Amino acid sequence: MGYTGIRASLMSVPPFVVGTVGLIVLVYSSDRFRERSLHTVFGMLLGLVGCLVMATSDDPKLRYGFAHVCMTGVFAGGPLVAVWLAGNTPWKVSPSPALILRAPGRADLAATRQSPRSFVLGLNGYSNLAGVIAGQLFKSRYGPSYKYPLTVTMILIAVGMLGFLFVRAMYMLENRKRRKIIAHWDEDRFAEEQTSTVRRGDQRYTWIYGY
């Protein structure tokens, strides 16, 4: 946008401050309404709009203003996705091997807790590689407009939005299927499902995915 030196560093502060405020508002709203996917997509939409204006406008002030809009949205994506993944990756309780050896047939008396949650969240952490990719994409030769890297960014954001909406639709279909399965269960069937070692964690029909 034409800023250089110390002024460029100082001008980068307000977008980050606004982005932090947007992060807090979106995350609070997500917790308040117990909804993840649409809040994530909305944040990405703000980022898309911000990138679109920055890529198409030649007005430095307008582009700088929409940099705030972009940061407001994209900051919230990381925390929301992490919480969404954690909420849909429960602990899976399995019988304790030691107890099985001591008391065959009484494995329901003790259990060990296992979960792929750590792996899933660790894998999600690799999204930080986006910073490395951005460093290779936003090269000085594309400045000051940076239309090419901004266009690539918009494409990636759009693909991500479609992906999240697809995952939301799959979760909704799976929840609907499970509700039909358990619709006519009695208390004994529910109790049996809760102690089942065949289906554990989110595999149980009583587990409802968040979206």
C-alpha cells in the first residue's frame, strides 16, 4: 500500500487490534449459540471480501480499511476449527487389559481412556504452515497491489468455505440417521449402548456431532 519503514510497522498495528476484537466477538458468539461451522464460514467470508477489495481497488485508504475487515474474519478461523475438532473427537473408553486378566467377564468395572484427539489437534496445527506458504506467495515483485497472491488467497478461502459447508452437511445427515435409529429405543437399550465396547466415543449411535 506504499508504506515503508517504521510507518509500515505502525500501520500494521490497527488491523491486528481489530482482528483480535473480531476474534473475541466471533468466538463468544460461537459459544453462545453452540455453533461452529457457520461462524467459521462467516469469518472466512469477511476475509474473502477484504481480499477482494484489496485486490481490485487502487485506493490505498480503501484497501487499508478492508485489511481490517479481512483480519476481523480470518483471525477467528483457527480457534473455532480447533474447538470444533475437539468437540467432535471424544474420549473412547475401553476395558482395562489388567482387569480383563484378573476378572474375565467383568471388564465393565474399569476402563482406560483413549482418544485420537491429540493427534487430530496436532494435525490441525500444521495449518500454521500457511504462514510459510504466504511468505513465498506474497513476494515484493507483486507489490504494491499484490493482485496475484490475493487472488490465490481468495481461491483458497472459497475452497475452504465450501469444504466446511460440506462437512456441516455430512454431520447433519449423520445426526439425522442416528436420531432415526434411536427413536424407538427404551431405557435398557440406551444403557446397553452407553456401556458398549463395540461402538465407543463418537461411534455410538447416541453421540450427536456438533456443527
